[in-house]
Amino acid sequence: MNRYLFKNIIAIVLVFFSFEACKSQDGFDYSPSNNQEEEILPEEENVSPTSFHDWAITPPMGWNSWDCFGPSVVEDEVKANADYMAANLKDYGWEYVVVDIRWYVDNQTTGHYNAYDNSTFILDEYGRYMPSPTRFPSAANGAGFKPLADYIHSLGLKFGIHIMRGVPKEAVFNKMPIKGTEKTAADIYSTVSECTWLQDNYTVVAGKEGAQEYYNSIFDLYASWGLDFVKVDDLSRPYHADEIEMIRKAIDQTGRPIVFSMSPGATPVEEHEHAAANANMWRTIDDFWDNWAQLNYSFEKCAEWAPYIQPGAWPDADMLPMGKFIRGERATNRYTKFTADEQYTLMTLWTMFKSPLMFGGNLPDNDSFTNSLLTNSEVLNVHAHSVNNKQWLNENGLISWTADDPDTGDKFVALFNGGGDGFVNTRNLLYRSGTVSRLTDGYGEQIDIDLPEGSTQLYLIVNDGGDDYSCDHADWINPTIYLDNGDSIKLTDLTWKSAFAGWGNVAVNKSVSGGSLNVKGTVYENGIGTHSQSIIQYDIPANSIRFKAFAGLDIGGTSQVGGATVEFMVSVTDPTSYDDSAVSIPVDLKALGFPGECVIRDLWKHNDLGTFSGSAFAPTINYHGAGLYRISAL
């Protein structure tokens, strides 16, 4: 797109707000005086430095459009989910309705980002993104998100949006003015630390004249719409302390309670004090999706972050990829891949960790089982009110967490059957590369291995390199099987039996991010692009005797900060196969602080189990399943 034709290509929305027109109309209490007619942007009263923690005194609960609709959600879809929440979930504490990324791109229609040069951005005269009137008709004529926010507030719910850190490039290119100043967007930006995975914005440089005023201006706009929640992306990995502080100041100066969520993860643990001093929630991991490997990895991250849980400042284990996905980045017209037992594990771990709960599926498609997980008042009470939450045990895939009821002194105990503590069972692998990183010659390894006689399955596996799966773009270049008659077959000419990636979608003859297969500057025409953690399964002829490929790191990962480190593996047997039996997990009640008899209640089943003492309590937990119990002394 020719940036100098900006005003001919980009829709400019002229928006004029007066503070007198920005009064609260949603029925929520936004001021200490309970005066619902008070202006949203009072000049005489700013939020105190610590009062923002009170806006999320319990972990926020709601719905976010990302998992289900990617960057393409439209107004009717948002309203449908809000209607469903109000009718079915509001009474259980679910309240936020959040429009995720790129609501300002007029021609965004799929679950994957339009390229920057193929994106029609909507901005106002001050270089601030505005909602697409094509996707959000009520936003036409400069109304912004206020009509949609008013609708959501009328249901007794709260409204949120996603934004990217920084200032729009289109505002910089066209030197658009910063409201209330003599500066323009071109005076406050830097190309340093630009987002590596979405090219819409530049960094805002703290200390430059007009920089804080720009952030103030966008949050004044959001406050005038009636915003209650903001998720700011490309902020906490890498950790941008200066812009975090500018955003905190910008929210506070509006005078309106806006819960501040930082993304993506993993937020550095060493920044926990700064994060808690500025935000209400921050991500502990990269995008979380519906595969067991990522859920299993979350046990480690939740245990690491548990000491830093505090009211109003919540480590965030990411969204709940449950229910049905319509056109998401990694899921189109399908239901969650988590089994019922894995969904119990997900909800139980997030509950005991006190993570914010943001549901990712299309709520109107929920079934009764999904709703039973979202409306269990006993479990949600643990999520909201328990204290001293921590991992108690993690041995051989059997995991337990404990927490206290501050009102009764009861204990909450969660038990998990991990059923194998790794992404794959490495016992029967045919090939392991070891860690491949940017320190590896050529950024990859040549694979040339014999296949056992009679092999009919081939599994190509990419695991993370032990430092989580961020930026782990990986390519299988020229993957080929050789037959005993001298023939060969390119795997790219076969249709896989199943395939999944930890980010994006497995792709043939292109990278997982949609570009050319490129390993350390060499472009390849034939291969498979994926991202850890990934398993690709093929049916192969029984007379296959050999497999060859070059397994390398794609430039989509190596060009990013910290990316990529992976391990490539090959197997001819199911690498996810573990002993999938249920197990009995004994609980040492004395060690928990119950020297005498106690009564135990199963919170998921709403069932009193009876009286126990010593180590007599040993419930059976399904493979990849969980149980949650209240223990009360007699």
C-alpha cells in the first residue's frame, strides 16, 4: 500500500467528543460517590496509584473473541455471545465481553491476519484506531465502540477490547496530530523493538514530548466509549516497562476503572513486582491452545508463578480453549480437542491457580457438559475466594495443589493424573535430534534413518527445546520415504492422517506463518512448515525402508527475539501412548493439617464422600483427569 495515498485508501473517521457527552450510561458504579451522572473523565479526581487493584479483586471472568474468531469477529457475533453470557453465565460471575485483535481493520474476514499492505485501517483525525464500520455497523459516523458498549452494559455485563502496544504506522507516515498537543505521531515513535509478529504499530518512546499524551488520548477515547477492560498485546514479552508505565498513567488519568491485562507470555518472572505495580493481570505463557502438551506444561508455569498471586494482580494462564471454534487462528469449525477429563484438569488447575478465566469458544454453541464446567458454584467459589494456593506435589505425573478457605479454615485439595509427564513418550522413538537452536550449524540437522520392517505409520514430531514453545517455527525440508523396490515418495505428495502445531496450522510447501520455507536464508520449495509442539502422522506403504529429511529452524522463528529452540523426533509408533489407566492417589491428611477425623466433599460432583482420617482418602482419578475436594475437620 502506498502510504502517501493514505487519505484515499484508509477510511478516516472524524470523531468529536466533549467531556460533557461522556457520562456513564451503563448502570455500573464508577465513582466513590455512587453518582451515576458523574462524567467519565473527571478533571478534579484521578485514580490513586494502588486503587486499580480493587477493580479486579477477584480474578476476572469473561469471554474473548480470539480463540473462536481470530482477528475477524463482527458485531452480531459479539452480541450473540454477550446475550448468551447474560442469560446463562452472568449469575455465576462471568461478566467481561472482550473484542480481541484488529477490530480496526475494515477488510479482515478470516482467522489469520491480513498482510499489512492488504489491510484497510480505520483511524480518527488524531491517529487513533477506530472500529471498522463494516464489521461493527453501530460504530459508523464516529460513534466508535460506545453503542456496542452501551448494549453490553444494558445486559449487566462489562466491555473490553484488545489493542497493540505503540502508535499506528499510518499515523506516523501521515504525521497525524496528537490530540491536545502540537506534536504529531511522527514525533514520538521508534522502529526499535517493533513487534515481530504484527506490523501495524511502532514503539512509543517514553520521555518524548507527546508520547504520554498519545497514550492519554487513546484511553480518553476508550473511556468515553465506556470501556471496562483492555488487553494490551506485544507488551510483556519482551517486557516493555516504559510503555507499561505510560499505559498505567493513561488509564489512571481517565478516572474510569479499566482493568489492565498484559500480553503475551511468558512474562519474565523477575518482573513480577513491576507487573503487579502496574497491571491487573499478565500472561505466564504464550498462546495456550487445546492440546495436552501445553496443558501439561502449564503445571510447571502455574507452580512457578503461584507465590506471586495477589488480589487485583493476577498471573494469567491464558484463555480457556473450550467449546466450539468458528474461524480461529488455529481452529476452524470444530470443537475443542480436549477430552472431558482434560477439560476437568484445565478448569481445576486454572481454579486453584486463580487464573483469570476467559472462555474462548462460541458461547451459543455450548453443550450442557461445557456449561457444567462454567457454572459450578462450589468450584467458582474456590476460584474467587481461596488463599495460599500452591502446588503441593508433582511426582511421576501425579500432581496435587492445595489452598485454604479463609472463612472456615477448610482445605481445598486438587488431584491430577498427568498420565505421563512429557509431550511424547520418548521410549520408542526412532530418531531424536537433540536441541536445535541458532547455535546449531545451518540451523538444522540432516536425518537419514532406516525404518523397521513392516512400518505402516510415520510420525514427525517437533518438541520445544526445554525453554517453552515461543517462536519455535520449524520446517521438515524435502521429507521423503524410500521403498524396498527403489521408489521414493515425497511426504508432501501424501495426505497426512492427522497434524497439529503449537501455533498456527501445519502447512505444505510453506512455513507455518504462510511464507516460504526458509532456513538460515536458504529458501526451499518442498517441505512441511510447523511449530512446536507438533505431531504429524502419515500412513506409509508397508515396504518403506528409509526416511530422509533436513529438519531446520524457519526464519519465522529465528528472526524473533528468543526464537527458536526445538527438538526434532521421528517415530513409527504412536508417541503419545502412555498407560492411560485411572489411578488411585492417596492423600496424607495428617500432612495437610488434619490429625483427626475430617469430612470430605467432592466439589465437581456436589457429593459428600464421608469421614476420613490418616491416609484413608485415596480417590481414583481418570487419565488426564482431575478431582477437587473440600476437607473440613470434625
